[in-house]
Amino acid sequence: MKKILLLATGGTIACKPTERGLAPAITAEELLQSVPELAGMCSIDTLQLYDLDSTNIGPEQWCGMAAAIRDNYEKYDGFVLAHGTDTMAYTAAALSYMIQNTAKPIVLTGSQKSIYNRDTDARNNLLHAFAYATAPGAWGVQIVFDNKVILGTRARKVRSKSLNAFSSIDYPETAVFRDDRLISFLPTPADLPPVQFYTRMDPAVFVLRLVPGMGAEIFTALAPHYRAVVIEGFGVGGLPGGENGPMLRAVRDWLAGGRLAVFSTQVQHEGSDLSVYEVGRIARELPGVLEARDMTPEAVVTKLMWALARTSDPAEAQRLFTIPVQHDLL
């Protein structure tokens, strides 16, 4: 029988009503008691890492999760993290960079309704998370939610209330559940190198969503506080104002200061391509510009945090960003 470690972090799945609204208050042990079918599936230990709404989970907690999995990696066949849905895609992407080449499954799940609700999705999601974690060929950092298994670097929360909250963006799902049958589409990669753990992240990353008419002075305001900016442009990407415009001059100065700039898009599917239009080619010609292409916003941000934590050299950080990790770049 396989041995799995459940790491609880809070979130809706573990919420109870309070005078100020729902708040995490259900322990890891109580979560397990609510799904008695798990008892015959595998041997489970629990670790209560946090009791947080996922809005309050960020780089500090990601480092704690990665360290806890590292410290217990040899003792267990897989790991399940109970997590709130609002930042689950960020956590899944972050752990994909912080725990690389893992042949053991690291599965995130949660729910849109508390496990104590009569019509909750929590029991199904938790049951399937453990079913995937114990399945032959399970691997990598994955989100299991609403009968789908999604790579951590490809998951996005696309609905705020519906039970089918997550989608795999521009990449196939790893597997799906049909009733209780697991149908796998993406096998374990052959010849995985030894697992690598990283337990530091640099949060000095800002996401700048362009809006028509935005001024270039925003870069001056950001420069003292951030080492990298993700510029979410329109369509396939680019900079307004032309080759002599203030926005291009501001980005050039930003890069000259040893900072990183990644061009992305506000469009959810199909990614950026700075080679298509003049406004994009102008940006692409700036030395040191990076392009997100078809990466999810969550993957872009967390990969930058991971790369910046590994080096103070902008050129090395750029190199690290361009290395594909768990199918984040195609």
C-alpha cells in the first residue's frame, strides 16, 4: 500500500462560517474523516502547514511547502496539498519550479465549497487527488479538480464560483477521471534526472497590464522596488507609441538598469508573438527582452521569482527563464 503525506494549508475546502465570513478552521485529520473511502486506498499521514485563506498564500508559504516536501520526500510515495482555489494556480506553478524532475506526484486540490457543505465538491476532489497520487505513472506537480488532472505550469482558475473552476491552458490535460476510472494522456517523462529542490523565491516581480493611454512614468515609479516586470500587452503583444515613443524609452531604461522585462498578453489563449506587428518587433529588438509566448501568467510570474532567487546576474536570470520546465514553454 502506498504512503501519502497530506499537507493542509487552509482554503475553502477547510472553511467554517464565522461572524466575518468563511475562514479556514478544519484540520487535515478532519478532512480525511470526511472522505472515509481514503482509508482503504493508501496509508496517509498529515501535516498541518497553514490555516490560511489562499489569498494570503505567497512566496513565503511556497518556500515552506517546498521545504516540507523536501524534508519528507524519501519517506512517502506522493504528496497531496489541500489548498484554496484563488491562488492554487500560482502555488502549483511555483512548486513546479521549486521541485523539478519529481517522479513522485505532488498533487494540489481544493474546492469551491467547504467540505462540510451538503453539495460540496470537496469530497470528490480530495478522493480523486489521492486516487491520482497513488496511481501507477503519476508524476510531477499537478492540480486535480473537477475530474481533471492539470500540469502545475498549465493550470488557471477560469471561473470564480462554478465547480469546473480550472482549465489547462493551451496544453492537454495530464489525465481525466470518468467516474472513478483514471484515464491518462501524459505519461511520466522518460529518463527523468534526479529531483531538484529550491526553497527560495524573490518576490520583486511586478505585472503591468497595459491600458490604452497609459503613461510611461509608471516604470520610473516601479524601478526602485522591482527587479522584473511582466508587460501584459494587447493581442499578440507590443508597445504603444512607436519606436520614438516614451513607453519604448522607458522600457529601454528599465533594461539598462539590470532589470528584466517579459512581454506577455492579456489574451488567455494562444500566447504572445512579438514578431507579427511593428509594435511588437520594436519591443523585441530591445536587448534583454524576454517573451512569455504561451506561458500562463502564473507560470511567468513564479518562474521569474525562482530565477531571480537563483542569481543576481540579469543575463543568467534570462537564461534560466528560457529553459522549459514541466512543459511550461513550447
